[in-house]
Amino acid sequence: MQDFLTFKTFITPSILMFFYYLGALVIPFVSYTLAKWLKRSYFKDVNMTITSKQRLWVIGLFLACFFCMELFWRMLFEFFIAYFDMHDALMKIV
């Protein structure tokens, strides 16, 4: 308990894991909602049909953006966890 109160032990790494999984589950819904909003906002007055090739390009671009978001989310949390692991390793030296 003393280590917790003097900030020698951090609770952040376990909280980071919770927020990583929460974000990994929320990102698909946010990206889908954003895609629907963009379509509704910018293409509502355009009366044009897109070909199947264009539709495949849009879907491919959406999937590429989605995977990049998930990858960035993972790398961000790996950085945070590595930072706390370095802190723990340095505290063992002291």
C-alpha cells in the first residue's frame, strides 16, 4: 500500500489494457458512423451512381483506413506500456 501511495507502483498499466480493448471494440462503430456521416453530408445532393469498380475502391479504402486506425491504436498502447515497463526496470536498478 505504501508503494501505491508514494507512486512507486503504478495502476496505469492495468487501466491501459482495459482502455485498449474498449477502444479496439469501439473503433469499428466510430469508423462506420463516420463513414455514414461523410456519405450523408457530402454526397446527399449528388445524383450519380457509382460503378462496381468504384464501390470496390471505396470499400477497400475504408478497410485500409480501418486497419490503419486499429494498428495505430495498438502501437500507441504498446508505447505507453513500454514506457511503464522501462520505469519498472529502472526502479529495480535503484
